[in-house]
Amino acid sequence: MSNTGFGLFDVEKSSSYGVSDDVHEANALERLSDDVPRSKFAKLWAIVEFLDKYGVEARGIERVPPDQRTQTSPLAPFWMWLAANMTISTFSIGCLGNSIFYLGLKDAALTIIFFNLLCTLPVAYFSTWGAKLGLRQLTLSKFSFGYFTSQFPIILNCIACVGWSVVNSIVGAQTLRAVSTTHQIPTAAAIVVIAIGTIMVSFMGYRVVHLYEKYAWVPVAIIFVIYLGQITRFTESDFGGSGTVEAGDIISFGATVAGFALGWTSLAADYTVRMPEDMSSVKIFFWTYLGLNLPLILVETLGAAAMTTFNQKTTWADAYAENSVGGLLGAGLAGPMGGFGSFLLVIMALSIIANNIPNMYSLALTFQNIHPYAQAIPRIFIVIIGSVVYIVLAIAGASHFEEWLETMLNILAYWLAIFSTILIEEHLIFRHGKWTNYNPEDFSDWRKLPLGVASFVALACGVAGAVLGMAQTWYIGVIGGMIGDPEFGGDIGFELAFAFSAIIYPPLRWIEKKYWGC
């Protein structure tokens, strides 16, 4: 390696981001004087410098300077979110409408439409922020939460990225097992296969992630259309509850749908940081919003419809009981179409890779926000370590898929409602919606960020609201228990979390800003 490599790292070389396009990112990062101790991991960075020559992204949470943003197509977010949600994970959310909440197709579909259209708004909005500031989503949160309080959403998002990868891998493994009833692939092996595909793309970085997602949705969409043709004649629309009991079920299912849609808020800006500053925010918002809602609404509704076929197709009910969502998909594909259907089922199982890629890619970027030492660890190694962790957890939890999924989705809805509220209020009220009121270089300097007391109290109050409104199998809140069936309640945790934090944050932030100055 030359003397300019990471083997002889000098963090004081330059504070400038202004390097020419023909300089690799690894060398550009070396020139930064950002107090990140990369020299402590010099051997790892030497590997990064070598891989950088072959297109592996070296940059982590460091700001992407304006002169290096070459992603000029406003359609990029559309393809990204279309593929990430055109998967069997999305299908499985729709299945919960009947399997957990006993809703009929009409009620489930209306719930899916309303909550998705509502809860993808902050995702589309935050996507515009990446292009304006060149910073990742959890890095941006420091300008609202402050350096120290931001550790709470950072840690929660690390857990969420791993948790989503776990449940996604489980449903993918179930689908691979449903390919054959006689020679089933072991669950652990199926999980590892999906993980390897995920690592290969997320390891490469931003450009390859977008390239993969641009085309990954096509075969999956075609197969979903084929599956729709197989199940249409067996679906029923009038199966479900009634009255106040059903109202509670609808609200609870809505919270589940919200948890899936809101799950992307903590990752949104990660995938627009290489778009030009002058890219139209309206275009980014529109294409992100459309790219999210097309697959979310259509595929979740398809899942809800598939769950109403059991009265006419009892063998499908048996397949679902044996392999959950994978069995249900297999019954409609491999069952009537034989070997060709099994081939389609394999492609469906591998669609999970498109959903897991954002989780693993953003896990590394979230983790680097914990501390300068975390930022000094190259992104690619965090991807590998995170993948090993979720593989182990997925293998251990493969038999508890639905319980894990429903619980995690609701908890995600709680904290992401608080997260979104604080970021939006800070931007619109205290920074007047102007990007000139941010200094992107200040993201790692706690003295130039909010103190974090206002966000901490608002976060705590939001959690209190979630506890009062939640309706989980393991706990029913005081207010949540007043809705629907008293035994199960109705989950309004994310609505109360939003309301409590939205009311508390502005006055406390005004006081904090007056006396702290930031």
C-alpha cells in the first residue's frame, strides 16, 4: 500500500470534502479531520481501500458532499421502495388481518389502504431530507434529539433492523420449505441462503443497492399476479366480526399495518443522500410515496384475500398450519402448477432479499452514529457482523413467526410515531422548514446540537401514551382495554404516542432553545 493509504493514517490532513470525482472514497475519508479514530482500525481500512477499487462503498455516515451526488433520476426512490415492499413480508402483513384479528376481506382492505396512505407520508417526507443535507436518517435525528438523547432512537433502530431481518428470514425460510413436501430444505439452511444474498448486495453499498432494487421487483410482481389468478375464485369477503369487537380488531390491525409502513421512516434519507441538492423535493416525495403505497396496499390486500380461501380450500388451511405464509403461497403456486409453481415459489422466497437489504445496509449506518469509535469501524464489517447476529436469532425463533411479527410491528409503530413527530416539529417549527438553518458538519459536535432534554421528556411522554393505549397479548393498557373486546382491547398506542409527544415537545424545546441556544 502507498504511504497515502490507511496504513499511515493522518486524520489532520485536511478538513475539506472537496475532492475530485476520480478520487476513491476511501482516500477521501482519509483526508477528513473529523476526530474519528480510523487509525485504530487501520488493518480493516486497508481492506476497505482495496475493495473500494472494485466499487465497494467505503463511505459510512460521513456527509456526501454536493459535488459527489451523481444519482440524478428522480425515479430512484420509486424503484427502491417498490422492490423493498414487493415481497412476501408485505404479503404476510395482510395475512395477519385474519389470522390474528379475524377481519373479513373488506374491513382488512380498507384498513390497509387508510393506514398505509397515512403512515407513509413521513417516510416520503424524510426521503427529501437526504438530498438536501447529504446525511443519513439517524444522523439527521441528532439535529432534533441532540447528541445524547439520539442514542435512544439509534439503539432502537439497530434492534429494529436486526428484528426485521429475523422475521423476514423466517418467512422466506418457510416459503423455501414449502417448495417440496418430501425433501424439505432445513430451516437453518434456508435462512443462511437468504442471508448470503442479502450480504452480497448490502456489502457493496449504495449504488449496488439501488441497482438491485431497480429490477428485483419485476419477477415477484408477475408471480403475485399469477397467484391472484389462482385464489380469486376461492376468496370470501364477509368473514369477520361485528360491532365494537370488530372496531377494536380494526384499530389493532391498523397499528400493525402502521408499524410496517412507519418502519421505513428511520431509514428513508439513507437512500437519497447521493441525489443532487437541487433535485425537486416534490418529485422525491411523490415517487417515494407512490413506490411505497403501490406494493404495500396491493400485496397486503392480496395476503388478506388469501386468508379467506380456507373454507373452500381446506388443504390450503392445512398448508398454512404447517408452513405459515410460505405454505399458503405454496398451496396456490406449487399445488396447482407442479414443478413450474415450485420454481416460482423459490423466486418468491428469494424476494425477501430485497426487503432485508435496506435493513442490513442501514444497520451499519445506524450503528456508526453511536460513537466516533463506532464510526471508525468500516461499514462493510458491521454488515457482516449484523448478518451473523440475525441468522442466529432467526434460526432460534423460527417457530414463533406470527407472535414475533405482530408484537414487533406494534412496538415499531409506537417509537417511530414519536421519532417522526419530533423530527417534523423541530424542522417546521424551530428551523422554519429552511435547510439553511442546519449546518451538516455539526452532526458529531454535541455542543452545537440541541441539549436533548426536550426530546428526552417528549420521548418519555410518548412512551407513556403508548403504554396507556397498547393492546398486546402480554399487556393491555388502561385506554387500550376500553376499546373493542375487553379481553383483547384495541391498540391505539401509536396514536397516543404521537399525540403525547406532539403536545409536549414544542414548549419544552422553546425553553431549551432559549437557554441552551441550539
